[in-house]
Amino acid sequence: MYYRYIVSAALLTLFTVPTLGQRAFISRALSEVQGIELSQSRTFTETSLYGYINGGAELYLEYGFDTLVVTELVSEGRDIRVEAYRMKDPEAAFGIFSVSRFRCNAGPRLTQHLCRSAYQVQFAKGPYYVSIVNDTGAEADQRKSGEIAAFIIDQIPDSPFDPCYFYTDGVDEETMRGAVLVRGPLGINNGIPTLTDKLGEASHYSALMIRRGQDTLASMRFNDDKSVNAFLRTKKLFPTGGESALSSDSTVSVIAPNHIIITF
């Protein structure tokens, strides 16, 4: 009970205090947890993110990165690392989650967008993408990671990413398990590399990719008219509405001036 109270206070602060105060508060709180030793806590911004993940930083920046707080713990001699990425918005958080999840196992559904494996629990809720990694894959460490994840999820007041912004008729839970959200070429290359040639030239957009039957749908919402028109000109497509052919194996549906859905 004491462990849960102290960790709860520490992780609650992660989401309720200014970034500059996160590291200091977490360090003070976790230093008092019985059976838990704080190894180190670090904060990274846009300019320092390269120092932590180097070659992977560009992907986070492409989606829209704000701050990363890394808290490393030792629990009964075993390491657990909590990486809490604050992104610019829920789309960015889900986007990073969608291209990072891999071979998810079953388990309690703590939040809408969550993936667990023996060594990792990761989820996206609101503007946060959180990864909790243990070094052993042991059941005890999996349970501990799940407890930490459950508390963090409870303390994030923001709603999970909603796919209805891209598909007004909604997307069912099973389809969302394979959905990928991209905002540029790095996201495409990490999430659906087979579409790099077809979508790699687009810019200033967010796209939610899903599978429906044998088709892949890319719902693309552009930031402005200039960006969508530039993309359509590049593809030699000048639609006036409705559906038009993009190539022999794809079509474009114009939903709104800045919103198109491409079916591959």
C-alpha cells in the first residue's frame, strides 16, 4: 500500500507539474519507496532528445514531440525503465504508439490503445506515449509494469485518440489494433513501408491507415489547401469531388477540401 501511495504521488506529478519540476519531484518521491531504488531520472527536450535515442529522434520530431521524462528504477535488484513522452497532441501520441507496438499479448485492457509483451507495456492516452520496460520478462516484473501503467493511465485526464476524426463512421476495436497513423515519410517507412512511394511526397498532413477487407485505406487530413493541392498535383489528380482514379490500383475520395481518403 505504501509503495502504491508513493509511486502514485510521483507519477501523478509527472502529468500535473511543469516539465522543469518533473524530474526533481519524481526523484524525491521514489527515493522514499520501500523496496524501490531510484537509479536516475532525466528530462529531454527537442534539442536534447538526440542524446537519448540519437537516430530515432527524427521520428518523434516528425510526429510532434514536446518532452520526455525517463525514470529508471531498481525493484528487488531488477531494472524497470519508465519513458513518458509528451507529444504535441493525441494524434502524435497514438502515431508513435502505432509504429512502435509489436506482437502484443493479451491481458487486462487498461486503456483503449495499449500493447503488452513480456518485456514491455506501452500505451497512448491523450498527448502521452508511455513505454515501461523491464529487463527480465519475469512474471513479477510484468505485474509491476502493469501496476505502474494502470496508475499512470488513471491520472491522465485526457481522452484516448479518437479515429472518428478520420473516419466519421468509426473504426472498430479489432481494426484499430492494426491501424497506423503517420505524419511524414519516417512514419510511413516505420509503419507501412509499402506505401512509401505512393505517399512519401505528401507533407503537412496526418493520415490514419486501416485495413478493410483486402483494401488499405489512408484517410489524409491536410493542414491547408496548399498542401492538399500540391499532393494532388504531384499525383496528377485534379478532382472536383466524389471519387477519382489515382492509379490502376487505387482511388481517391474527396471528403472535404482538406480531407481525402485513398483506397489502395
